[in-house]
Amino acid sequence: MHARVSTLQGPTDKIDAGMRTVEEEILPAVGQEAGFKGIIFLGDRQSGKTIAVTLWEDEQAMRESEEDADQLRQQAADAEGATIESVERFEVLVSSMS
């Protein structure tokens, strides 16, 4: 499994707008991508920093989704008035969710 980690920085009062955009628009769109396994959306209401972690079946699926991911990431950033600080890619070495 592989993960793309996108870090955004924006105003603290716009985190809820970003979360709604992720739930209502981003998740349905990214869920259609081949090899998509899940998303985790993290936020710090005090700093305005949000982190989206998308999980992919393998590196190829993650790489093939790059173009759409760029558009969706910008859409999320626009919704919360944020800037995209970084986008990183990782292999998931250990995963446990209950």
C-alpha cells in the first residue's frame, strides 16, 4: 500500500469548510480512482494546518491518480482559503485500524 500526504495551511476559521468539501466533493471523486483504498483528513484548529492522507493499493495506482489529485487538492485548498505546503509520497510499512 502507498500513501500521498498533502499538507495545507490556511485560516483557522475555514477548516470546517475544507472538511465539508472533502466529505461532499473530494471523497466521492477520489473514490472513483482505480486502486483507491481510503482517506484520512487531519486538522489543527489552532494553527489552521490540515493534512490529507490518501491510501492506494500500490505505487502505480497512486502515480496514475496524480493529475486528478492535483486538481482535487487545489479544490480543497480553495475551499479553506489555504496554501498547499507540501505533497509527499510514502510506502505504507505498517497499518492497523480498528
